[in-house]
Amino acid sequence: PFSLYAEMRAKAPVLHVPPLDLWMIFDYEGVKRALHDHDTWSSIVTTQTGPTPDWLVFSDPPRHTLLRNIIQRAFTPRSIANLEPRIRELSRELVDGVIERGEMDLVKDYAEPLPTMVIAEMIGIPVADRPRFVRWSEIILNLSYTMSGGEAATRAVAEHAALKEEMHAYVDDLCTARKKAPKGDLLTRLVEAEVDGERLTGEEILGFFQLLLVAGTETTTNLLGNTILSFFEHPDELARLEADPARLLPTTIEEVLRYRTPVSMVFRAAKRDVMIHGQTIPAGKFVLLLMGSANRDPKQFQDPDTFDVGRDPNPHIAFGHGIHFCLGASLSRLEAKVAIPDLLSRLRGLAPASDAPWQPRKALHVHGPARLPVRFEPGK
Ligand code: HEM
């Protein structure tokens, strides 16, 4: 999409798309300003059929503040740092599982299971149920199609409706168990939380559950996949990183987030008529903010289409900006910090499997490989 983004930034940084009566903003300044101004740009963009404003990410203040407070403390850099040994262990187990084979699908065999297991343990879901929630998370993600309409939207909505009961029952059972025997996990936090003196409803807890599931998995999966993909495309930059990992690993992770932004866009709704770059977006209209494009804006980044593992400063907005700034930013950075050296040091000669090219994900608003077949020297 990057050449299209470049064209749009140059020609129409604010674009009206008549068939959907939708607006799109492509430039860094415009996107960041809209993310910052939550009084003008509402996050309540849900349709009748999709997720509801019970989801933190689709709520506005004052409710947003209350909901965010409930789980915020589990995501501070310090709480997250405590997870490092466990993430390391999970990563080691995944690599152990494939290392003798000499080949794997980097996405299905590593980049997807790692974050899924981490967030599952944080939420308090038994690891054995993982295959179920990988499927759930895909179905929830497909709800992005509801915005574009058509057959894909109808299918996504039907699938989600069918799934909701199953998920509801599953989460209810876990909540009942936590009420009897609290644990140190996110579910316990949700069960015990009070907002304005009232407990969360089952619907609200389910909203959190679905959000954490999708936000905690798809995004970091894409970050890890995008990292390896970028190394394959830019072997010189990989060599630079390997020569000085202590200094360059943190900047490498930020550069992947900028260069191949995993969440390429978010929705907002205009609460009033807004003038932006000389165009008026009328109140009530939906707007797509394209962070994937903003992060390649030459007005903000020198040589934006160059993948530079030493880029610093790097004020990308891959995690959003303002009050909805990604709660999982420290977590996903930590997962990448553990995963990347683990993969590079243990999988000698890591290279794309020559016969099977990578495939992009299909969902509209995420960017990353759906499959990334790789080979390496078999080892122990
Ligand atoms: C919000 C991106 C990983 C949980 C966001 C937003 C972005 C984002 C762009 C802002 C949405 C908006 O403004 O409408 C990413 C990326 C990730 C990542 C690129 C990985 C590379 C995670 C992880 C979690 C997580 C691992 C952990 C559970 C959340 C939550 C919100 C959020 C709960 C909503 C915050 C709010 O509305 O106040 N994320 N995310 N994210 N993210 Fe992430």
C-alpha cells in the first residue's frame, strides 16, 4: 500500500470516499492532531452489528478513563518487566519445537503462538484452550469488514454472532471461578472492579476479554512477522543489528513499527464540523486515520521509505497517540526484545523458504504476513 499512501499524501492528504461516505487522513500532522483531539474525534465508531462501546478502545471520556483505570496497572512498564523470564521460557519452548525440522512457518509456528500464550496467561485462560481463542481472535478481527460492507461483512457478522454465545458462556464460567477463588490475573481484576460504585456487567467483561484477545495477539504477531520480513528484505540492516545488538535492538524494534506499521489505521467519528487541510468534514462522519501512511510521511521522517535500524529519534505513531495510546506498548516491545535475539541466535542461517513466498494478511486495518515460510540449519 505504501506507494498509494505516498500518492495520497502528495495529492489528497484528506480524502472523501463517496461510496462509503467516509473520509481518510493520510499525513502525519493530520493523523496525530486527530488522535490528540478526542473532544472533536469520538472513538465511538461501532456499528449495530460489531463490537460495542463497552470496549475500552471504542469508548470516550469520562467512561474511557474509568474503564482504562481498571486494567492500567497490569500494563505499567514495571508490571510488564516481571513477565520477561516467562516470555523467554515460552519463546525457548517454541524454538525447541521446530529447531530439528530446519523449517517452519514463522507466523503460525512462532509469531502467533508467543503473544497469544502471553496474553492468555495474563488474562487467566488455560493454555490448553489456545486453539479456541486463536480462532476467536481471527473472527473478531474479521469484524473490520463490517465497515466496508458486502458479502465479507455479512459473513463476518454471522460468524461473530454465532461465536458470541460460546465466548459468553466460556467467560462467565471463568468469572464464576474467579469470584470463588481470586487469582492474580486480569479476569480477577475485571470481576472485582467497580465503576461508579457498580460491578462490570457480563457484557462489559466480555468486551474487555475480546479486546485483550485481539489487541494482545494480532498486533504483536504482525510486529514479529514484519521484523523478520524486513530483515529478509534488508540483509545489510540485519548485519548492522547483529554487529551491535545492545545499541541497535531497541531502535530496530521502533523502526519496524514505523516502517511496517502493524495497525495501519483506526476509525474516529467527527463530533462537529471540522476543517482540516482546507476541507470540511461534517459532524457525524466516519474518518479513517492512516498511521501506516503517517509513519512514512517525508515531512516528518527523513528518507521515510528507507529501513534504518539506527533511526533515532523515531516519533512514529504506531501505538496511536493521546488518551487511547496503546496499553500494550511495553508488553509488545518486551516480547520483541526477547523474541528477535532468540530467533536470530538459535536459528542459524535463517532465510525465506525459497519455494513459498510470504502472504499478506487479509484484514483491512492490520499489516503483516499471514504466512512466512522460513528455513534454517537444523540444530538442537
Ligand atoms: C490501543 C497498536 C499491542 C492492548 C492501541 C491503539 C493502537 C495500538 C494504534 C490505539 C487505538 C485507537 O487510538 O483507536 C498496537 C500495536 C501493538 C499493540 C501496533 C503491537 C505491536 C498490544 C498488546 C496489548 C494491547 C500486546 C495487550 C493486551 C491495547 C489496548 C488498547 C490499545 C487495551 C486500548 C487503549 C485505550 O483505548 O485506551 N493499540 N497495539 N495492544 N492496545 Fe495496542
